[in-house]
Amino acid sequence: MAAAKYFLIVGIESAIDLCNHVISKNRLRPPEDYADTFLV
């Protein structure tokens, strides 16, 4: 069970990192929080 939680956290962090990279590359507005990262 601990491994599943770890992989979930790593997956979420990776998705946020990817979104932040796309936001930066396209010079979009900075997100207000982590949830906003997916909306930008």
C-alpha cells in the first residue's frame, strides 16, 4: 500500500512539473496554486 501512495504522489508531482514547463514555455500567466496549474 505504501508503494501505491508513493507512486501516486510521484505521478501527481510529475504532472504538475509538466504543466509548469508548458506554462513557462508558452509564457502563460503563473498559476495561483497547484490546482490552477492544470487550468492555465
